[in-house]
Amino acid sequence: MTGRDSQPAEKGPGPNCLKCAYFKVSWDPALPRSCAVFGIKCRDLPQAEIFRATGTRCPLFRLNEKLK
């Protein structure tokens, strides 16, 4: 078992991508949401894709300064 596998998965909703400094709108109608840090475009919010891929919440969420 690796260190990541031995840690319990976090429960509950992940961070709100809409409030993240790295959240971007993609103009691709099929993949309208994106994350600048992870370089992904997706139909759902990026945090859902990250959770599906890693089993953990997004570790790089940063509150957008404009929303404070």
C-alpha cells in the first residue's frame, strides 16, 4: 500500500470551483469548464473530475481575490 492509499478519503462536497482563482470558462460547448492548474476541461466542475481521478478533494483550491 502506498501512503496515499492508506489515507482515508475525505467525505462531503469538495471546494466550490466557481469561487476558485484557477477556475476558467472554456468556450468549447462540449467542455465548458476548466482548471488552469490541472489543465483540464470538463463538462462537470473540475473538482468532480479531480475527485474521480484521485479519490481526494482538490488540493490546490485558492479563493479568488475578487470574491473576498
